[in-house]
Amino acid sequence: STLLPYNVADEQKIERKRHIGNDIVVIIYIEGDFKFTPEICKSVFNHTYICVKKHPDMEDHYLVGVTVKDGVKPFGPRFPFPPVVHKDTLRQFLTYKMLNAEWA
């Protein structure tokens, strides 16, 4: 969201909400100890949230998680166990995950 239009005078951030709030799939990049919950995003359109966070102990690896609204069917690709993805395969994994989430 840092690249989306920003207007200090717009207290409700309508311009930013218009871009993110109308997407079915949203990727959230998490920094630090932030805990994401879907209730943060107030949208009837968002159905799938994919959270990505740099692994604290494994260089070049990312923790990936998904949360969905009720009624969204399961979709692939399946997560590895544990849900850790190397940076070289992260882009492809997220692309497939997002497309399948859109169609689920």
C-alpha cells in the first residue's frame, strides 16, 4: 500500500481503500511481530488473505500463511510442511496461490 495514492487530508483513506478493498485476494507483507487478523480489513470483496513474513532464523526463506472467508473452497498449491518457502520459489508459489484463490 505504500505505492498507492496518499492524501494527508483524507482521514478515511478512501483512495487507498478503493484499490485494496475491491480485490478478492490480498497479499500482506508482515514486518516484526505484527499479528494480522482479517477483521482489520473491512471489505465485502476480500475473500483470501495471503500473509508473507521473512523467516527469523532461516536466511532467504519466508513464512507463508493463508486465511479465507467462510465458503472459499480449498485451493493449491499445497503448503510445504512447515510452511516455509525459499526466496527463489516464492514468486512462483505466490502467483499460483493467488490465481487459484481467485478461482476458488
